[in-house]
Amino acid sequence: MRERAVYIISVAAELSGVHPQTLRTYERRGLLKPHRTPGGTRRYSARDVERVQLIQELTQGDGINLAGVLRILALEDRLDEMQDRLAAAQQEVEDVKAEARAAIREVQRSRTSDIVLYRRPTDVERHQGAQRGRRR
């Protein structure tokens, strides 16, 4: 839901605490990429609003220039991407583990009826078996 672009520029600016012109400047500098409607109107998401607030914090609170902010945001985007990939890989590992456990259970289930315990006959039993064979 954070990704859904629903706010027009004036609402996004108000929610972010900046002037609409600031949003346009951030877009020109590559700091923001609002969604565009077929008519060309900018639409901002909750994530965009959070990003503007972070930009404001970095520039005004920490004194970082827009070029530095751009690098920080690029690194954060990369980190988010890596975290998504890691989560997907972890899920894939869990799926494979579950499949392996199911396969092992199936093999164990199918093998239980096939297992016949073998006890090596004693010399006496072998001798008795041989005697029975001769009588027939």
C-alpha cells in the first residue's frame, strides 16, 4: 500500500512539509520519481512522502547536499533490493527444506512395508532345514 501513488503534488507537499516546487526540484535532481498519470499529472505514494521527509532530514538536519543525499538514497535503494533478494532466497531455502522433509517422509513411509528383518540361521536351523528338504 505504501507504493500506491495516490497523492497529487499539493497533497504530497503538505504531507511532506515542503513546497510543491521543492518536489519538482527533487524530481529534476533524480531524488524522486513520482508516478505519472496518462495525462502527465504527478502522483506520489506514501513511500515518496517518507522519502521527501528523509531528504529534508538529511539536508536540513545533517547538512548534506543534494548530491550526497542522492548517493545515500541510491545506497538505501540498493540495500532494500538486497534485503528483498535475501528474503526471497531464504524463502526458497525454506521451501526446498520442506520439500526434502516431505520426500524423506514419503520414502520412509514407502520403505516400512518393504523392510523384512533378516536373521542369519543358526547351524542347528540350517541342519533342520536340510533334513526337511530330504524328506520331501
